[in-house]
Amino acid sequence: MTDSTADTGASRVLGGRPTEATIRTTTTITTVKNTSGAHIELKNVNKVYGEQTVPAVENFSMDVEPGELIMFVGPSGCGKTTTMKMINRIIEPTSGSITVDGRDVLSLNPNELRRHIGYVIQQIGLFPHMTIAENISVVPKLLGWSKEKTRNRVDELLSVVQLDPKTFAGRYPKQLSGGQQQRVGVARALAADPPVMLMDEPFGATDPITREKLQVEFLRLQESIGKTIIFVTHDFDEAVRLGDRIAVLSDRSKIEQFDTPANILRAPANDYVASFIGHGAALKRLALIPLYDALLGRATDARGTASLSETDSLRDALDLLVLTGLPAIGVTDASGKVVASVTVDQISAELGDDAGAGAPGVLS
Amino acid sequence: MTFEAVIERDVSVAPAELGVRRARFWTLRRIATPIVIVLVLLALFLWIQTLEIDSIMARTLNADYILLRTREHLELTFIASALVAVLAIPAGIVASRTTSRLLRGTILTIANIGQATPAIGFIILLAIIWQIGFQTALIALVAYSFLPVLRNTMVGLSQIDPSVTESARGMGMTPGQVLRRIELPLAVPVILAGLRTSLVFCVGVATVATFIDAGGLGDMIVNGLKLQRFPVLITGAVLVSCIALLIDWLASIAEDLLRPKGV
């Protein structure tokens, strides 16, 4: 593990030149992934229901890069789900164009189209009369895969979502807990390896502990599969935790701001976005910054026995500082050796620096 | 390490195994019905043995006559029920699919009239304007027992969790595939309950067929009344009741066996 961290920012900050007070690496926003995702483009998409005069979605345009995890955040009824469901035509747009990898979605056969777009909804919607294996096999069967290939894929996917195939393949959905059902829902959506996933509050119905676990697992999964994902949620914290970019939506699916979580937290575009972020924007930002990306002090400044790992966030550091009352806390690298320290001043400086107001190299 | 721990904890949360349902298959309630039927028939048989059979009774209280009437009765019942299944289930699907209120209303109204009209009135009216015999009785029976299957098909389809059909659609199933692979299998328990009701209706109402010369155990009941031979009347009535109970019992077993697993 010590060697494998050699090419991350962490070792450069922490292990590089310990005599100098600080060295800083820039926080890169775009994450490089091995992506199997597709490019999605929505242009001037409108949806008007029936005889209504007010559209549910008005002039929605968005460009999503391959492998991006895009969060749609907004209050109930703002049209975020409607917008998402127009991509696989569960809801037909009234006007506008939607393309996936350059292909016009509206000119395709909707059933064919949907077989190549993963779809996860909040209620999961597992088929209660089919076993877990049969549930996951639905799309492969529709696509005419061989039995052998399908069975292997089912086993593979169950392992991916951390369910033992031997135990779970033959069970019925009713015999699974909520969290397990949700994992099967994700596995089922991934069955035919679709380049695009649409997820409508997939973790909304689970308890907070299960939800956090599922979020962590989901992030790790996305890291390796790199799908293009549209993820609808009303939980801003979830959006910050998971999203590569967040679209904050208001009535009629109007995009109030579309940016990275860090940028939205640092500079909300307007009062609406600010109100959506709510209190504690600084703390939320700290949670996004890992210690290896921050400006840190010398290892010798550390006091006491408490220490943090370099992969922990600044928020964790602040938490521990407050809890212990110590002026500085040690930061350890992967091998457990204390290689730097962190203080409250440094944490504040990090926020100020991010906002462009603070001076670089505040350390004494 | 943590991976294994997670699985272990989740397993403990998971609900009971399927085996439980199988173990409870032969309950007291399930075996009570055939026992009662056998006891009642035995008591009837023993009672008849103690009676002096005159020549009038002898014409009906013999194995050949009883088996013939029973066969006619069962034929009427099963053919009518099969016709109901073939006609009412598709009608129910159409009525639940259509957006036309007029069509749905029409189907329901016809089915309602069929059941609301007294069977004896309907069957005799039909015989007057058309003909007497088996076919007329069959039509009257179908009309009378149409509604439960129609209703239950509609209810069975409408009570399916919309998120299940939405995810089926979202995975790229055609509307026909959603109906065949998801909706109908999930509606099976409710549709079967409707068929069971229809079957039992048919057994009872088929006794009326005797008035238009379509046979059945109604013959025994009516003859017993007309000729003042109560053992004949009672034998006919008890046999009809036992057939109704037996069919209801068989249908309840079929319901359990055909219910989709996992539901």
C-alpha cells in the first residue's frame, strides 16, 4: 500500500519534503475514470401535460459528459423526475431533442432504447414472483443472451453489489431486507451493461444508516464502471456526497446552477441555491476536501496521541480538533506514520483560500 | 472481512425461508372439508338403506340414474366455467386497459345485468324465445357467473404495485410482455378466486336447468317435490351441496398451487 500511494497527491504533500512547512497540490475537479458511459445531450426539452398551459419542464438544455454522475436536486414537483424520465421516454417530451451518443432518442423504438438504459426507481419495483436471479436476467433475456452468459452475468453482478450469489440468487424479493432489495435493483439495472443509468431517488426509502452504506458502495462501484448517470434526489447532502456535478433545479425544471459540488458550496449562484444548501455550507465543503489535498503543518507540530489518516476529510480533522481541544493533530500516511499536522487555522485558511479571499501559505 | 460481516448481518434480517409455506399446506382446515363430505354421503347412504323403497323412488334412487344426473350436472358446471374463463378474463383485461369509459361501462353493465337477473327467470325466458335444452342452460349459466371473474380480473390487474409495472416498462418490455410476464402472473391469485366463486355459483344454479329439460341433479330435487318422495329430494339436495363443497375445496387447492411463488 505504501508504494501504491506514490502517484497520488497525498504522498507528495505528506511525504515529499517534510522540512518545508507546506506544499500544496491543486484540488482537481475532474476525476479521471475508465468510463463506459455515453454522452447525453438535452436541447430545449419541453413537457406540457395534457391541456395544461404551464409546462412541467420548460426549455431544458444540458450536456452530460461520458462517465459523469449528474445529480438533479430540487424540491418535490419541480420537474426533476419528469426531466429524467424523458431520457428513456417513460414520459414523452412535448418538444426538443434528446441524444445519447449522438443518436436521437426520440426516433428510436422506445422498448429497444430502454433495454440499453439502466433504470432504478425509489420503490425499486422488483418483480415479486421472480427470484433474484430471474429479476436480474430480465433484460439479458429480452436481448436474447444465452442461458450460460446470463447466469454468469447474474453471479458477477450479485458479487458486485456484495450479495453472495449462492445465498441470494434463488430467493424471492420478499425474503430480502430493504437494503438488499435496493442492491438487487441496482444489479438488475446494470445487467446488460448499459452505458447510461437513470436513478430516481434510489436510496430514498432506506434508513439513514443503510443509505450511507449504499452511497459509499455506489460511489466505489461507479469508480470502477464509470457509467453516465442521471441521479435524482431531493437531498442536497446526498448530491454533494455523490455527484460529479449538481444541477440545482427550481419550478419547471429551471436550472438555477449547474456546477461541481465544491463550486456550488463556495459560490451559490443566487438566493434560491443558497437556501437549498441551507446552513453549514462551510462544513459541507470541508467534508469534500481530503487532508492530502490540504495545506498542512509539520509533523513535529502534532500534539497528543490523536491522529487522522490522510484520506480523512478536513471536516473529520475539525471534529477531532474540537473534540480533543488540542492545538494541532497529527496526520498519518497509509503506513500509520505521522507525516504532517493540522490546526484550526489551517482549516479556516483552506476555506478562505478556496473562496479566493485568503492568502496562500498562511502557516507560520 | 467487512464484506463478509455485512452479508452475515443482512442474512439474519432476511425473512423466513420458503419451506415454511410448504409445511403448512395440509392444515386442519384443508382436510376438514373432504372428511365432512365423506361423512355426509355415508350418512345419506346408510339412511337410504333403512328406507322402504317403492317403485317410484326406485326409478331415481339407483346408481345409474344418479350417476347420469351427476354427470350432466358436472358437465354443465365445468363447460360453463370454462367458457366464463375464456370470455371473462379477456373481457376483464380489455376493460382494465381501455381508456374509454363507455366501453368499460358497457362491459360492466352487461355483466351486472347477467348476475342481477334471477337465474330461473333468465333461463326460462331464454328457453321461450330460443329453445330448450343444454345449450340454453349453458348460456344462462355463463351469463350468471360471468361477473365474479370479470371483476376479479380487473381488480387483480389494478392492484399491482405501479412501481413494478413501471420498472418493467423501464427495462424495455413491450406492453404485451408486461401483461404476460408481470401483470397476469401477479393477478393469478385474484383471478382464481373469481373463478372459484363462479364454479360454486354454477353448481348451485345448474339445478335450474331441469326446468328447460337440460338435466342435472335439479331433476331429482324437482321430482322429489312433485312426487312427494322426500328421500329423493333430500338425496338430490345433499349431492348438489357436496359437489359444491368438493369443487370449492379443489379450487382452493388449485389456488394455492398456482399462486406465483414469492407472492
